[in-house]
Amino acid sequence: MLERDDLTVLTGWAEAVAEALAHDPERTAAILADAGSDAPWRAAMGLAPPTGGLVDAMDALRRFVLANGAPTYDAMLSAAAQEVQDEEPLDRIVRRALLSMLEERQTRRPAHSESHS
């Protein structure tokens, strides 16, 4: 479905999305835009746009995250943890990559229930 290098790139962008959701959720849309094959930084760095499976995977990541409106970390974690009946294989890979990155950060996030009284 995805070449090893493409899976590595997808995981990197899933990590960036997870970091944004954990620390600055308002930046999530900008991160997803930067992940696009037509992002201006690619040309500025002399990089060719991604092709094939990676383009499809990045589109699937964008669709998954944006399907949840303005997602919060907890809402995205819950959505990514949900198994989807008849899920397309690429969508499953994308969802699980994002879930992995979200779960990794979950152990580093302060609990929301702890507040200063």
C-alpha cells in the first residue's frame, strides 16, 4: 500500500498533527496545509511534490482530521481509536499512524482534571 519511505513521511506528519493538537490546536489546519503536495515550502526548498501513495495518504490524513471540525486532542484520540467497519486499507493505515502518535503524547500531557483551585 505504502512504500517504507512514504510510511515514514506519513508518520512524521501524523506526529506534527498530534503535536499541534496537544499544544496548539488552532495550528492543526496550517499543519495539514503544509503537508499538502502543493505546499509552497516544497518549491522553496527545491523538493518535488510527493507522488502516488503518499499523496493519497496525506489526503486521507487531512480528510480524517478535518472531518471532525475543529478537533480537540481528546476528540481526535477518541475518533482515531474507533475501528471503522469496511474501512479502506489506506484509511486504516492513516488512522492508526495518527492514533499511535496521539497515544505516544497522551503519556506526556498533563491531566485536564488537575486544576489550580
